[in-house]
Amino acid sequence: MQFFWDAIQQQPNSTATDKIVWMKHPSGQFKVKSAWEAIRERRPQNIVHKLLWFPNHIPRHSFILWLATQGRLKTSDRAYGQGINQRAHLQWCNTDWLNLIAWAATKWDNKKNFSHLTARLVLAATVYFLWYERNQRIFDNNFRTSAQLTEEIYQLLRLHLQTMGKEYPSSAQHRVAWNLHG
């Protein structure tokens, strides 16, 4: 034991008071941020959040799109595993789908751009309505045409955009395309 004690280069000073030093911060003082940085798991930044969660998003559309990006929507293979026999087939998380989401997240990342806003809203609404239509076909035997779905998405988003007023500057071309007045 004496060998280890002698190996300590600096002997304790019994006359000095003890001082607590937080080693994870340069000042030696405890900071919540430095504690968080010390214990959190580091992961690559997720760029998809900008595609999903943004001002004026439609929460249920964003939530279903988020589930789809996580591969957590009930699709034919997952529902069949739970004993649901279905006629409507919808495939979600393959490589092309994930590439599309990554591309969209980087392409439509401007929060103030009206075109970027509408593109994010259209993507989320399309995924939502495809998922909803699939469920209607499987569970309620209710079928709508693609033209009906397209019109429903258009009208819903048109009204949503109209309620935003002038929060997002839009061109005359955008106002005509979305039938926005004002």
C-alpha cells in the first residue's frame, strides 16, 4: 500500500479546504448544459424534422408522415402479422421512399418560402390521405377515386392556406393556382 501512496505526485494538503470542481466544464463550475452534453447520446442531425414540424403544419398529417418515415404505419405486412387480411396494398418504407423523404427535407427547407410551405403541406397531406384511404378500403369497404382524393387534398390545403392570410408572401401565380383571394 505504501508503494501506491508514494506514487502520488502531489500529497494531500490537510490544512486547505476541499473544493468541488466540475471536470466537464472549463471553468470547473457545474453547468446543466455541460452535464447534458456529458450524458446525451450523440447522433447525426435529423434533417427530416424540418419537413415534418414547421409553423402552420397540419398536426395529424405531420404525425402520419412522421410514422411513415419511421416505418411505423400499419402496412400490409404488419397488418397481416396481426391477422388482418387486406385487399388494399400499400408499401411504405423502402429505399426509394427514404431517399424521397431525405431529398424533400433538403429541397423544401426554407421556412418563409410559400412554395416550400405548400410542397411540405402537399407531401404530408398526400401521405395522410393515402393512408386514410387505405384504411377506408380495408375496414369500411369504402372506395374513392384518385380524382376525388386529389380534389379533397386540394380543397383542404386551399382552405388551410387561405386562413394563414399574408403570413407567407405568395405570388399572383400561387394565388391563382390555389384559388386564394386577396
